[in-house]
Amino acid sequence: MKLFFAAILLLISAPVLATGEHLQKDNLFPRVKLVTTEGDIVIELDRMKAALTVNNFLTYVDKKMYDGTVFHRLEPNFVLQGGGYDREYIAIKSIKEIPNESGNGLKNIQFSVAMAHQEKGPHTGSNQFFINLNENTSLNPGKTWGYAVFGNVVEGFETLEKIKLLETGLNEKLGWENVPKKPVVIARAILLPAK
């Protein structure tokens, strides 16, 4: 009987252990390497100020859900956005929507990383994120919700400069402008060992 209850407890707790909050849980600033077709980008996450968003992001990294996705939006003087579509521009599955942490004090400055959300509301962020390629003060909270910054690029600035030079245009499958004509694929997203 004890074995039965132990097995049930293990089954119940297994999904919980698979979430980002259990990954390097004592590390307030975990780092994730995005291995892309244009080079590597390393992001340092800020769990101290954006714990919900960081743990959500780490869950996607841990489940390898970003592997094989593309940066589907490039505006060189604004943002580079990804995490939502595979190489065929088919939306990847999202786990859940999370509360917006844009009031955490972190700003949408150049090379900061923020959670995207849908037009239907501020608390609809899930898997898509963007890298600010400029000082985007209009994305900070004010009278309305902003976009929650949860980290910063710390390595790979040369990769971002390469990406910024890529030609963009209309992607008929998505129906959007500003899609890189040469796909920028995130081959892997890797949680780096804690320092």
C-alpha cells in the first residue's frame, strides 16, 4: 500500500518538478544560450525582479519547445521577436498565459529581453519573447500595461548585428511584414550551468 501511495505522489509531483521554478532554483540570474543559424546569443535572466516570467521561459527551454523555432519578426531599429513559430511558420504549442510583470522596475532598454503578449490583453504572454534592438521606452508601463522585461543579452551582440542586416518582407503564410526572408532558426535553447 505504501508503494502505491508513493507511486501516486511521484505521478502528482512529476509535472511540478518539470517547471522552470525548479531549475537552478537558488540561482537568481540563470543564463540561457540561444544557438541560432546566425550565431549564439546568451541571455542573463533576472529571477529577482521577474520570477514568474523567468520561470515560464525556463520551462520552455527545459522542455526543448524553443528548439527549431524561428525569429519571425525583425525590425532593426525596434525588436527581434521569436519563440512562437517553427521553421514552417506553424505556431508552437503554448503552455499557459502568465501574469504581466511589467511593473518590476526593469525597462525596455537596448538588448533587454521582454515577454510579448497578445493584443487581446496584457496578461496573455506565454512563449513569445523579444530582444529590444533600441531604447524602446514606449514599451514600458505607464498609464497602461507595458511589456515585462525579464533579462538582458550579455553575449552575442555580433550575432544581433548580423541579424539586423537581414532582408525582411511579407510572409504570406503569416500575413505579416518584417519577417526575415532568410529564416533565423533557434536550433537549441540551452540552460547554461550556474556560475
